[in-house]
Amino acid sequence: MSDLRDLYQEVILDHNRRPRNFRELPDATGKVEGRNPLCGDQLTVYLRVKDDVVEDATFQGSGCAISKASASLMTDSIKGKTVAEVESLFEAVHRMVTAKEGQPMDQATLGKLSVLSGVAAFPVRVKCAILAWHALHAALQGQGSTVSTEDENVIGNI
């Protein structure tokens, strides 16, 4: 198990040091800012959706390693997926990072995103991991321009 945790930690550190898709998307069809005031994470998620498919996804901002890695992994994972597939992935990630120890996760759906599963053991870090995902969800739903981890109507009880 220690080797697996080391691998997960290395993937998160790599995505933090060299985040994928870290840029503005000038022709975005959706853009939502996300804020986590407790940790200081601030990011903007940009999407380009055409014919119900996510053609491109990027992000910009600053935050802790978990927040940046989660956004990087997220943008990589959703490109080419339908909006329905992305929403399903959002739900699976949310369940994973808020799961109680020992609860099974949907490995087939999550794939490489399972590296974020260790966050569930650290409740204070869950908001860091899920922030980009809630910004994504809001962008797909056309819900406002900003989400916050402290807004219960947006994030719920994490």
C-alpha cells in the first residue's frame, strides 16, 4: 500500500509542478471562477463545448498542490467527452473524495483520477480537491461566474 501512496503522491506533485492545460481559453463557451477561502485556492476553469462535447478545457489560477493537480487531471480527463459523461465523472469524483474509508470507488469510470482518492482521509483537503470540479459543473450548467467552497448552495456539505 505504501508504494501505491508514493505513486499517487508523485502524480499529484507532478501535476502541481507542471500543470496540464494551464492557460486561458480565449474562445471559451463557459468560464467559472472557483474560490476556496480557507486554503487560498483561486482558479478559473474555461471550457469550449460544441455539439454537446467538451472540445477543450483549461484552467488558470493559484492554489495548493492538491487544488492545482486536481484541476490539471480534470482538464486532461474531460476532453472529448460528452457533457453527460463529464457530469457522470463529476459525480464519481465527488463520491470518491468524500467517501468513508473502505467504500468502493468506480475504478472503471475514474481511471487516473483515482490518484485523488487519498484526499478522503484528510477532510480539510477535500475542498481543495473538489473546487475545480464544482467550477466545471457550474460552467456546464451555466450557473453564475463564481463558486466558493464556503457557499453551501453550490458545494453542499463537504
